[in-house]
Amino acid sequence: MSTSQIDFTSPVPLTNLHRDPATAALLMCPPTLYDVNYVINPWMAGNVHASSRVRAIEQWKHLYEAVSQVAEVLLIDPQPGSPDMVFTANAGLERNGIVVISSFLHPERQDEEPHFRRWFEQAGYTLVDIPRSTPFEGEGDALFSTDGTRLWVGYGPRTLMSSHRALERIWNVEVASLHLIDPRFYHLDTCFAPLEGGYIMYFPDAFDDASVEAIEAFYPPEKRIVVSEIDAACFVCNAINIDRTVIVNRVSRELGAQLGSLGFNVVQVALSEFLKAGGAAKCLVMKLSAREAWAKAGNYNPSARTAS
Ligand code: ARG
């Protein structure tokens, strides 16, 4: 589907979902109701109503076009009163057909939860709830290593550490907690990006010492891509990585060359209007596993709908 064919008022019919069971999909939400309406992170300060919706739609379409080259894109309708719903990475965390629905820390985003819940229910996923008392902000704060053996989960600004044990039980996966200490990098996906080939692109100063040690114990030196503060502040770690394609807002010449030499094809899509809300490329998509993988998965209890 080309962007000119997108009907921004209605989602892709559910019957069209997962056309090819082997293809991973990305969930996106058109920015027709996007705005910066409140301040819940440092990027939003001074930017209330300062983004251009026209430019945001243009930029989002460019991102949609870029990701459509490498993945199937599914859409959810935007909802009045939920301007941050464009950041679908925060809807929850999905793996093998199970979705842990986010429990947002800030009341400003809690109205998004039932809309995402309904979309996943209708699409046939198994849903798991995280209690309100243990905030969890989905794929924004929880990222699997590309080999799937470890789930890295951020905590501090948004997600609480108490949610991490529940995640461990749901997928029977090793969870490693990473403490985020810089308010600019309030979600894990703003400063940490596992890349295909077992690489990790990260901004060490966003983490406390113990977390940097945990990252470096898992990823050997030749697999670490350390980014500068300038690149990090341009949201380079907020990267969409599908196979060898890496899509980012912006990358420095040096880092672009380093990624290129490692075999990555780096695509830059300007996303200035979304940076005003504290998000960029990766925040605007949620990765969904291929339906084929659901069938193979046998390591969970589908009757456990509520994590305690
Ligand atoms: N304004 C949104 C918030 O503060 C931005 C979310 C960005 N999403 C992400 N996955 N980092 O919650």
C-alpha cells in the first residue's frame, strides 16, 4: 500500500492483517490528531502547541514509506484526547502473539490503553495486564536482544522495576534491568538499540555504572557501538532496525560511516515535529512478531491474563 492510499480516518481492515504469516509487522498510528498538549518529558517543555501538524503528517508519511520498504505496516486509528498515541512503541510489548499492555505512569497517556487493548483483542492476540501500581511503558522501555535470549528493561523515569519480574514469567526469558539516570533519555529506546548481528548501539551516560557494566558484560567490545551525546540528542538510538536497514531521524557522518562499515544501510527520515514531544523513528512504530512465531511458541501460560 502506498501512502497516497492511506485512509487516515479508518484502520487497515483486520481481515488484511498478517497477509504473509512469515512477515514481521509494525504498528503505526497516523498523526492526524497529534500535538504537544502537555509536558511529561524535558523535550516537551517549551514545545506545547509548537509542532506543525502539516509537517508532522509529511514527516510521518516519509517514515511510513521507508518502513513499508522493509516491513508490513498495520495502522490503528488515532483518538481524540490522546495526542501521544502516534508513539505506538508505548502501546505494550509483544512477542509470539502475547501482548503485555502498557500501564502508563502519567495520567495524560492512560486514556490510550483501552484503544490499544481493543486493537490487539480484535487482532487475536493474548493480552496480559500489568497493574496500575507497577507502571510499564511497553517497547519504549523493554527491548529483546536480537537473539531473543534476553529482555532488557529500563526503569526509573517511567517503568518501575517491580514490573520486570512479571515480564520474566510471561515469556520465560531472562530480564536484565537497566537504570535510566538522564531525564532526556527517559525511555530505554531513546538511548539503547539492539541491532541485527548482535550489535548494541547505546549512549552510556544515560545509564548508571552498574547498568553500563551489565550491557558490557553481555555485548563484547567488537559488538558495541557507542554514540556521542550529539548523536544521542538527535535520537540516533531511537532506531528502527529490520534486517540490515536502520531508520533514524539523523546520524552524524562518523556514526553513519561506522554503521555502514558494519553492513548497515542507514536511512535518515527527518522527524523534527515528533522530537518536540520527545520521540523519533522507533517510538513511532511497535514491532509485532510474525504470526508463524506464535504457533511455535510454547513457553507461556495463555490462561494467565493478569500478571501480579
Ligand atoms: N510524549 C511521549 C511521552 O513522553 C513520547 C513517547 C516517546 N516514545 C518512546 N517509545 N520513547 O510519553
